[in-house]
Amino acid sequence: MAGLIRRLFGQKPRRSLPNRQRSRSESLPLQVRLPVIPPLTYVVGDIHGCLDLYLKLETQIMEAVGDTPVLIISVGDLVDRGPESAGVIAHLMSSPPKGAQRLVLMGNHEQMMLEFFKAPRAHIRWLDYGGRTTLTSYGVDELQMGGFDLPEDLLAQKMQALVPAEHLAWLRGLPGAVRLGDRYFVSHSGINPSKPLGNQSARDLMWTRGMQGPPPAGITVVHGHTPIDTVDLTGPYIDIDTGVYQTGRLSALRLTPEGAPELIEVSAS
């Protein structure tokens, strides 16, 4: 990724850990920082297994950009609820269209999925948050899994035979946020405004709702996670989760170094 972004945008992305001192038990998400905002960036909202709409949106983006290099950022929640989570992951792992680069962030649903595969019994709640549809997209049959009541080691063995290890490894490597110059900060759910941007925890970046207080001066936070009916482009927080799996609407934000953010949207109709 670093080489292609450098070639397309003339800069090298930096992956940095939060600034605070970490204990050995902490697992804090990496952040990617691009010192300069790319010429053209699209930030895509929560996809939730709706591969057809993502492909429609990606096609629309590539038709609009022409020969301009473009960075396409996904805010996470690729999986669960919609019917094609496995297909979404496979597509985002594949080579992007010519002239484009993808950057995918981790959402809370990816986090829950990874926790489930590590310890199914302890994280069985994921199934009630859309995990069943994700497993179905990989060909996992709940009846064959004994209603997920099999011994944990046998359950993990059966699931790992159907879900590619490279998919799980790719998900584990996803960063938690990306900063674009000194103007935009993108994460799945937003931030904890009481902390510096570099010190945001996984919970801050993937589970936050209802942010109280402004972000750092000059920063606009772009995020998903909380479904909304209408995207508001006027404030310091821009939520682009339009509830695709329920509404059939997938939204993205067009960002440039100097212009105002612009919304684009595709729908199932």
C-alpha cells in the first residue's frame, strides 16, 4: 500500500501507534497519517455485506474521477447483516481499479468477528449482531455446527475450514483511523473528543456514539457507525452511515485538499 500511495500521491503514509505509553496488555489500533490530503479521496460508509451496492458505488466513483488518482477509504463495518460479507472482504482484498488505491479501516463488527473466531463461546453475542449472515456467506451452516453449541475447539476447527485464514489475517491488520493532512480524521465511529487524536483507543474509534465536545481545531471527523437518514455536511463531525442494509442507500464523501466535502450516494432502486 505504501508504495502505491507514494506513487499516486507523492507521499508516504505513516503508520503510528498512539502517543501514550502502552502496557503489554493493551492492544491499541494503528493510525495511518498522510501528511498531505490526496488530490481526490472518497470515504465510503458502512457496507454491511451489501456487495452489489459497493460495486455500484465504486464504479460510479471511477467513472467520475477519470484519470485523476483517487484514494477510496472504507470506514469499516464491511460485514454482518447484509448477504455478501465474504464477497465484500474478497473484493476489498483484491487489486483496486487502475488509478485507485484502497484504504480499509476496522469497524466494531470486524472486531466482534475476530473475537468470535478467537473464542467463540465467549463472544457468541456476535451472532445476534449480524454474525449469522456473515457465516452464511462463507457457507457455514448453523445446523451442521450444532447450533454453535459444539465444543469450542471443534467449533473453531469447523469454521476455520470454511473461512479463509487470509481473510481473518487481513481483517486483523486493518488500521483504526487515517488522518488526511491537518483537515480530516477518518475512523469508524468517530473519536473521544476529550483525548488527543493520537491517543484514541479501539473503543473510541470503533464504538463511540453521540460525541460531546468539538474535535481539535481545524479538524473535521468523518465516520460511520450510527445510522442516519440525512448526511449533514455542515458540522465538525460528518456521519456517512445511511443504514445500507435497511435503506438500500450507500453513501460516500468526496474530499479534496481545498474544496468543501461533497456527498454521493447509490441506491438499490
